[in-house]
Amino acid sequence: MNTEERTFERYLRSQGLKFTVQRKLILRKVFAMHDHFEADDLATEFRLEGKKLSRATVYRTLPLLVQCGLIREVQFGENHAHYEQTMGHQHHDHLICVTCGKVVEFCDDSIEQLQDDVCAKHGFQLESHSLEIKGYCNHCWKRICSSASSVSTRDDEERAR
């Protein structure tokens, strides 16, 4: 049994829950994924592998993994949650393209220091934080600028007539 499994099993026992075969399969699949994922991604993978695991079981297990600190839930401006591993991973923040949905993870010590300073200034004990910066990736920004430029050029041509 690996560290994640021991951690999850201890957490479940502390909550009066069982470490079922299904929960173990979900935990292993989550830690085999190295990118952000959605609950439906997991359910689909299990279905494609021929494993009898319901979407409901996946949806009920993910919050338990969040509560025990193995994964965290992140929102990327959509109407559903994404998840990412936390155990064994450095804390990071996200840049999110509002056009194509691209997500860039980044770490910045000055941001971490700033939030510590703000918390100290206000007598606040930091437990966690989540920073998402929404904007445009280079690719989408170039497309936006290009299409704005062509519209501007057409407008100039029409005015010149």
C-alpha cells in the first residue's frame, strides 16, 4: 500500500467509512493522471477500461479525496469542477485563457510572500489560497489583435471612399 492509499484509508476510517475496492481504483486512477481532470474524465476512463464503476461513485469519492488533502478542487470559469493532485506537488497558481481554456501553472515566491505579509498585517492565519488569473494566451491574443486590425483597416477603407 502506497502513501496515498494509507493516507486515504486512515482518513476514511476516521470518518467511519470503508476503503472499498472502488475507492481504491479511483484513488489509483487519480494519481496516475498528471494533469487537471474532471469527474467525468475518470468515469469515462473506467467505462473504456470495462470497469464497472458508476459516475455516482466517482462523484461521491472525489470530495472525500479533497477533504483528506490528497487533491484539490479548482474552478476554471466553467460550470463544473476540475481536480488536481496536491500530495507531493508544490503549491502553484493558474493562468487561464478565457478564449481557448488553456491553463498554465506557475509558482511565484513574491506572491507567496505577499499573501503571508497581508495575513500577518491583518492577524489572519493562512490555511490555503487559490489564485487564478484570467486573460488571453499569446495565441488567442494574436488572433484577437489580428482580427481587430483587419476590422479597423476595413473601416478606414470604407471611410476613405
